[in-house]
Amino acid sequence: MIMIGAVADDFTGGTDVAVFFRRSGLRTIIVFGPPEAGAELPEHDALVVALKTRTIDPDKAVAESLAAAAWLRNSGADQIFFKYCSTFDSTPAGNIGPVADALADDLGAGIAVVVPASPAHGRTQYLGHLFVHQQLLSDSPMRHHPLTPMTNPRVAEVMASQTDRPVALIALPIVRAGAAAIRAELDRLQADGARYAVVDAVDDTDLTQIGHACLGDRLVTGAAGLAGGLGAALTAGATLTADEADPVGDVPTAVLAGSCSARTLEQIAHLQRSQPSFRLDAVVTPDDEALAEDALRFYDQQPRGSAPLIYSSLPPAELQAVQQALGGGRAAAILEGAMGLIARGLIARGVRRLIVAGGETSGSVVSALGVDGGLIGEEAAPGVPWIFTTDHNPMALLLKSGNFGEPSMLTDATHAGQTSRVDAHA
């Protein structure tokens, strides 16, 4: 069996791709952040390195991605999968194109597929146009994303703006003709000079055919849906029959939310009906340490059995006002720094189940806590699994990408550890 190594450009994306591999029956390990050389790993079929490179400087993103790929290859990976968001989150400067170019050069890869479609998440691509449910990407809430607004649904054009290498399209009729037809078209396009092929997909069968077609490629790129297609191709559709038992159980729980996506805002509103909440206001308190102290003081005042919410998420107009007042970069730095400090404070107060909404927020929390990986558990929503650390005092993490989950998802997730809250001063 081919051993797959995935480089994900954010932490929630890493958990997402890990869960798709695992559903296919692949033994999957996830590692957060740049991995340590010489780390001992259990037996595995898929190994995921979750980085935080989606919105950083392109040169730094390239360096970290190349280092992760080298570690994966040294760990036995035959194929490298560069995983990005199913909404192709990026800017004209990158980072999808620059990272893909660097990986292709490093691996000596030929043509690489570009497959953002992930039907399980409502992301499909038809004739090169990316859809979010029934909306074109450019009409979806992603057009208002504060860091990577997506206003062009034509994936090949977006990719071409980030690379000087030829980008082609493999449209749905060829995909529906099956894996052999896809492979033949990839080979033809490569002979004609193309280095990337944006491939249509509207359902999981399409992704499985794409997976079969590119199993032997050194480099593939795409969203989590493609991980499912590759896994299905490798295992002939085998799936796990059971999830690992939850080793954490009924423990104190808290929720941290930093995503400003429309879905996360819905989930926050739903959770606020049943749980106390505190908003981080960086304009009033433009200091990460002071914000964290205020939030932890709020937490200390909440009753046993609650699962308090601490959030910085705002609708587009209010977010724009914050960015105008502080500057986008400064506002993000203050809030992400505060979230990391809050996460540490919550763990010190006995929280052992932490629910986090937003890719950047998840990265800040995981980094602040020094979590280096864990076991993939049951999914709270498609592509959003519980992750259980493996130290002597394990904790449960749920890292949710901004747009994922039903409106009740955060509320439902708190039910796993809503009781047994420890006294803040115990």
C-alpha cells in the first residue's frame, strides 16, 4: 500500500483531512506544527502534518511546507498530498501556488491535480467553477472573509494568478468517463506542458475516480474530499467499524471562537441560548494579556456544569470597524495572542475538553498549549473530529473550521463534557 503524507495549511484542515483518511480505513496519525526529527510513530498508512501557513508570508509558508514534506518522506511517505481549504482560501500572492510549485520541484513531480471539491462539506466544482452549496464561491459568505476574500469562483484562474506554470482544466465529462480517462487526460496535458490540472468533482464517486487516477503521482493537491477519494482507491472502499473510546470522559468544558464566518456566527448565537458568553473587545482593550485576564475572570465567575463561551467573532460590518480602528494585522495579533493565553488559563483551571472554532484560532490555541498531535476520535460533524492527546493527563480538543457544522454544532459538542466542572479556585 502507498503510504500517504499530507501537508495541511492550517490546523483544522489537518484534522479534516486526517478524518477522511481514517474513514477509508487508513491508520492515521496527526502531528501539529513542524514535526521533531526522529520522532517515534506507531504503525500507520497516512500521516498528516498540520501547519499554520495559509496566510503567512509566502516564503515562510514554502519553507515550512518543504520541511514538513521532507519529514514525511523520511517517515516513509510515498506520496505527498498538499491540503488546502475546500473554498481555495488564498490571495493573489499565495499561498497555494507558491507552496505547490515548491513541493513539485522538490519532489520532481509531473503534473499535479488541483481538487478543491469536497461534496461532504457542500463544496463542488463544475466546469471549473467552485460552488459552496448552491452558491458560486464568489456569491457565498467567503467573499467577505477578512484575510482571504474569495471573489473569483474559477479555480484555474485563481491558481494561475499564483503560479507562472500552465494550468489546465479536466471537466466533469472526462471525470465521469472514469479513472483511465482521467489518467490519459493528465498524461496528455502534461505532454502539452501543463503542470496543474484543476479537476471537476460533484460527488464522492468522482473523487474516488480521481483518486484511482493519481495514486502513483508524487504530488497531489486538494481539499479533504480528495483524501477520501485517495483512501477509497487505496482500500477499495473499506471503512473503520468503530471509533476509539473517548479516553477523557465527562470533564469540564469551554468554547473558544475566533472565526467570523457566517456559520460560526450562527453557532455562537445558538450556544448563547444555553451557555454564558464573553466577547473579546480588542478596541476597548487593545492588549492580549489584559484581554485574557478579563476573559478568565469571567470564566471564574461561571457556575459548575456550564460550558462558557469566549469569542471574538463578529459580523462583517463590525469586523471592518475593528480593523479600521486597529489595523487588520494588529487586531488579529491581539486576539490570537489572547486566545492562546486564555487556553492556557482554562487548562490550568481544570478544563479538559476544549472546543475551538476557526482555523487561525485553533492554530493559536494548539501552539499555546504545546499540543503536538493526538488520536483521531469520533466526529462531532463531518470533518470535525475529537482529538485526544496521549499524555498522562489527556484532554479532548475539537478544532472546527469556520464554515463547518450545523448551527447547533457548538451546543451539541458541549454536551460531551457539560457536567463535573471544577471549582475555579480548587
